[in-house]
Amino acid sequence: MVQYNFKKITVVPNGKDFIDIILSRTQRQTPTVVHKGYAISRLRQFYMRKVKYTQQNFHEKLSTIIDEFPRLDDIHPFYGDLLHVLYNKDHYKLALGQINTARNLISKVAKDYVKLLKYGDSLYRCKSLKVAALGRMCTVIKRIGPTLAYLEQIRQHMARLPSIDPNTRTMLICGYPNVGKSSFMNKITRADVDVQPYAFTTKSLFVGHTDYKYLRYQVIDTPGILDRPFEDRNIIEMCSITALAHLRAAVLFFLDISGSCGYSIAQQAALFHSIKSLFMNKPLIIVCNKTDLQPLDGIFEEDRKLVMEMKAEAMKTVIGQGGEPTNEEGVLLTMSTLTEDGVIAVKNAACERLLNQRVELKMKSKKINDCLNRFHVALPKPRDQKERPACIPQAVLEAKAKQAAEKEKRKTEKELEDEYGGAGVYSASLRKNYILANDEWKEDTMPEILDGHNVYDFIDPDILLRLEELEREEGLRQAEEEGDDFEMDGQELSLEEQEALAEIRKKKSLLIQQHRMKKSTAESRPVVPRKFNTDRKFTTGRMGRQLSSLGLDPSLAINRARSKSRGRKRERSVDKREGDGGDAMDIDDNQASKKLRLRSTSRSRSQSRPPGEVIPGEGLKDSAQKIKAIKLAKKSVLKRNKNARRGEADRVIPTLKPKHLFSGKRSIGKTQRR
Amino acid sequence: MRLEKCWFCSSTVYPGHGIQFVRNDAKIFHFCRSKCHKNFKMKRNPRKVKWTKAYRRLHGKDMTQDSTFEFERKRNRPERYDRNLAENTLKAIKKIDKIRSDRASDHIKNRLKTGKVQRQKEARKQLELGIHLVKAPLALAQDSSLCLPKIKVNVSQAQTEENQPMED
């Protein structure tokens, strides 16, 4: 049997496109240039080639179409029927037949014209023969244009059919519209089928997959079926009928107990009985859905009787298989897809039934004999007739019983959470099952960090002992320390000594500073003998003060200094003093002599006035103003002096064109302006 | 939550501070701030960088071996909680801390003692040699105590009058 893959059928082009494709290919792939001067055989050959090439292409393409579309007799009857239901077998076959005839027609045309071309005698004739041939071929294709369009549509629809494997484990869901088949499908598989309140929401078959006991099951959701005679059914219903008829699957017949689908239980029961012939040899489960609206126990008597009838029918299928004792549980189940109550149970029951049936069948078939030799259950050979059941110690049995009881009795955390207000409101105390020496400590918070240390690093059961030892050690050590300290004190300086030392250091630093100043100005400072020095530091008073600060008596030294100095009015001052004797006021004399002395020591230089001294005729108000005026004068002169100008009017430029400004290349950049 | 030690300077890294670097051989380095991190990236050896604890310990500036360090050890096995033990531990931590810091400061004091002794000797020498700057040897011979001589300044009223025109 040829394997068909509905999704891999090549696109069927429509009539015009088909012609365009083939003709352009002929144009490109065959030689195009021909002149009437060529040999006649060459001309004929040229045109024959074109005709043949076109025919070949058409043949090829049409053959692919015919081969790729599945033959309804060759595929699985489920698919055959499904395609028949969807596309009408006859139309389909007719379409393919038309394609076939077209192919043959084109071959015939080509054959005829090639024959005629053999006898063409001029370029023009050959050419027109070729034109006619191609034209006829294209007409054929134009005529089957609608067929091609139809086939393209079928191809597109077929590609979208759900990929159902007819041989694997399958569960089929059927029932009236709106009973909850698609919701059930959504719950147990990952399929996302549309669920809407109106009938016939599901318009075609949908496939989902689910797992049970490590095996994969296909779940097929069908559109709803109405209770009608067979001939009146529409295409959608026929899809589900087809599936029911051909697939070897477990059937879940859905029943809406509450009647919210719009159909009563009686109608649903009627449907059941009308299609029960389709349930032959298939494990059947009756599923009562929507129990949240109406529990099974609460329905009316008549309805209950109908349901029991259906159950009886379903039981027949159970008995029909495998001779098992009547297992009531797997036949009639209730659930609600809204509250998810019983959904898993239904799935498990269906899978179980299907699995059992398939295993039974396999066991009965011939194939099992091939595999049987691969199975071997090893049993020890019985020595005697004594029964030796498995030995389970009593303790284990008790423990198991207790565990079971505990599991039922124990309240789970989730239940607690729900009780106390839900996820966001209740937070479980994670510590309540802690095992501690004293139960009061369960909710204790211990600090993890203290004073820059991790507390956990210090925890030690005998920390107290060690701490005691440490403290003892510390006591000893501190005693030793004190002993050491006493030794040190003798070496310190007394208060007087410290003062003296401070003075020494101050003096020394002053000396150093002065020396440094002198050193830095040494080059620019003129070396002047002491008697001309302007600071006037070298006075006897100063000397006297310095000597007395060192603790010496300066008077002798001062006298000597004075006697050695040459002053002009020395004799007069001496006379004056001798003349007056002791009556003259010593102070005045001293003052006068002091002034004279001062004048005499600076004889060679005239004494200038202090800079800010106001001279009455000048016109300045006071000393401050004069100082400011002097400052302004100096400021105005400063810049000129720095530029080596002799005065305001000095505008001499020594070199008008200094070379370094007017020549030379730049290391980087341009020399556009100077 | 744990306080870590900075790998470079050995200061504590509190939660929310610093950077942790995990090397390809799965060794983890903690740094307290970008200064230490940058020094690490420059491949500097903390034992040669003056301000780190590693340097100080290596060069004997800080206390290295002491019994108080034995108390703080990273324990990998958690102990079952015991309230009394926890209380005692918390109190002990404070005492141990105090003892440790006392010992550390003593260590430093001892270290600086030799310097002090030397400085005192120097001061004594300087005093001896430089006394002539503040007290003339003659005066010293007369009065051997170190009490400094005072400057004698003659203050008279007439002098002040004379000085006025000069200073104006």
C-alpha cells in the first residue's frame, strides 16, 4: 500500500498559472534562436523539440497530481469514508479522471503534431505547426481549469485534517451537541477546543493526546449528533458517525443529566439506542456530565429508568469481552467538567477498559504465539502440598494500618491554609514541627549578628568554661602589666625641663627660619656693613634685651659698644652732662642725646620721610589719601616698567619682524595665519 | 545572613555592601568596597599594601596570636537551638570582644614603648646640648637650676612721648 501523506501533496496550480509555468519553462529551457537560413532538418528539429518538451512537462505535472492525491480505495477505510463524507467520492474520482484524460489528450496532440512537423518544409510552416500544437495543449488545460481549482481546494482541506492514527489506542467522545464533550477534551488533553454555548461549536474532528499507565492514548472529539434518520444527516454529523464506525476505540457516550444542553434525557436515550449498533465490540462507557447542576440521584423516575437501560446495554459490551465478572463500576460514571469532579476517574476507567480489550484481542490473535516464547514467569517448584503465603511481620502490618489511618486523619497544610483564609491571608508557621529540648523555644528569634561578629561562629556548648578560663588569664596578665608600667615612669622630664626644652626648640626653629629667609634672598640682597643696614636691628637696646633674656647683665656690653662708636656730637653731649651735674633731668638729656646719637650714626645718608607723611603744601587731605594716591601712581607705572618702557610715550619696537614669528613650519596643523 | 571578611583589607562586609567575585576555580573573594576590589584587579598583594590588616599582622604591627581568636571559628554543622546557650553566647561575645580589644591595644602600646624611651633620651640630650640658646653658660654656672631668665624691659613715660612722631 502506498503511503499517503496528506500534508505533503504539491500545490495544484490553477489553469492559467499552469499554462504560464509550462510555456515559460519551454521558452527558457529550449533554444530560442532560429533563422530561416538554417537547414530544414535543423528547423524541424528545433520546433519538434519545443513541442515534445512542452508535452513532457505537462505529462509530468499532471502525473504528480494524480499520484499524490490518495486513492480512496487504497487508504484506511476510516479515511476513505471521511474523505467521502467531506468531498464526495464520485466528484473526487471524476476530477482525477479528468486530469488523466487531459494528460492523454495532450500526449495525443503532441504525437500528431510531431508527425506533421516531420514534413514541414519551411520555417514559417514549422513555426505555425508548433504554435498550433502548443495552443491545443493549452486549450485542454484551460478546459480542466475548474477541476484544478476543485482539487486545490480539496488539497488545502485535506492538509488540515487532524492526524488520526486509526490503529493506536483511541477514545471517542460522542453525544448530543452541548453536553460537554469539548470541555472534557480540554480537561484531559492539551488540546484547546472551542467551547461555546451554541450547538455545533465543534464542526469537525479534533484530536488530543493523553497518557495513562505510561501509554499514549488518542482522544477524538466529535461534533454533536442529533437524533435523525441516517439519510438526513449533514456532513458534520456524518464525520462523527464515520469515526464511530471505523475506529476501534473506546466510546464515551456523554449524557447531560441536567438538560441544560436543550435536550431531555429521553431524547438522548433515543439517540443512544439508534446508534447503539455502532458500539459493537467497543468498550462503552456512559458518562453523565454536568452533575454540579443536577446530581444523578436527583433525577426523575422515568429518566432514571432510561439511564438504567442504557447502562444495561453498556454492560452487554462488558460481558461480550473477555468473560470478566460484571464490573459495574466502569460502565456508568458521573462527572462534572466545571468542578473537575470525577474527570480523572472517567479517563482512567475508559483507558483501563480499552487497554484490557486490546490486550485480550492480542492474546487471542495469532501474533501472540510468536511472542509467547519470550515470556516466562519463573516459579519455584513446589516441594509438597503445603501452602506458603507471603510472610509479613505483624509490626509492619500495624505500621501500615496506622499510616493509612494517619493519612486520613491528618490535616494537611493546604487544608489549614484554606481554612484560615487562603494563600495570601494565612502564612504557615514553618517552625511548629521543630524538635527542641523545650517547646517554648520554638518561636524564638535568635540574632545572627552582634557587634560585627556572626553569632553562629561563637556557639559552643562549653563556652562558659572557656570564658572563665579566659577571664582568669586576663586577670593575671593585667597584674603583670601594672608591674611593668611602674618601671617606666622614672625616665620622664620634669616640668621645668620640659619648658626649657620647648624654648630651645622654639629658638632653634626661629633661627632656622631666619637662616632660610636669608639664604633664599642671598643673591638679590646687597651685602651692607652693619652700620648702614636699613632694618636697624643692630642697636644696643636690642643687644641689651637679648643678653638679658639669656640671663646675663648687658650694661657693661652696652657701655663698651657706645664708647666704641664714633658719633659727631659726642663731645658736646659729654660736656652737657658734666656741666649740669646731677640737677639736670636725666630723662631730657637722655632724650636729647638719644636723638643726636641717632642722627650721628646715619651721617652719610639723609633721612627720608615716611611714605605716608602728609606735607602741608601738597594738597592731600590725610595720610590715608596720600597712601592711596601713591598706590595709584605705582600701579599705573607697573605695567610699563614690566614692558621695559621708559615712559608713557615710549612706543619703540626693537625688532619689527622677529624671525621666530614669521617663519617656520608647524609640527601639526596649518600655517594659514601668523 | 553572614558577615564576611574583605579578602583585601580584612574588614567586615555587611549585607548590602561590597562585591563578591567567584573565580573559575570556585574560590570566592569578598570585597568591602570598590577600593579593595580595584586593588585586587590590579593584582596587588595585600601583604604589601600598608593599610591592610594582612600587612599589619605580617609586620607585627597588630596582635596575631591570641586565645581570644580561638572563640570565633566558622562552624559548618549547625547546633540544635538552645535558648540558654544562645543567651550565654551573646553575653560571652561582648566580654570576649572587650578582652580582645584590650589585649590588642596593649600590644600596640608595648610596641610603641621603645620609641617613647628613645624619644625621651633624645630630648634629654637636646636639652643638655642646646641649653646655651636660652640660658647663657655664665648664668648657668651661677644658678644651676633650669629656671629660665626673664627679659628686663625698662618702661618710662617720657620715652613713649618721644617715640610718637617717629611712628606716625
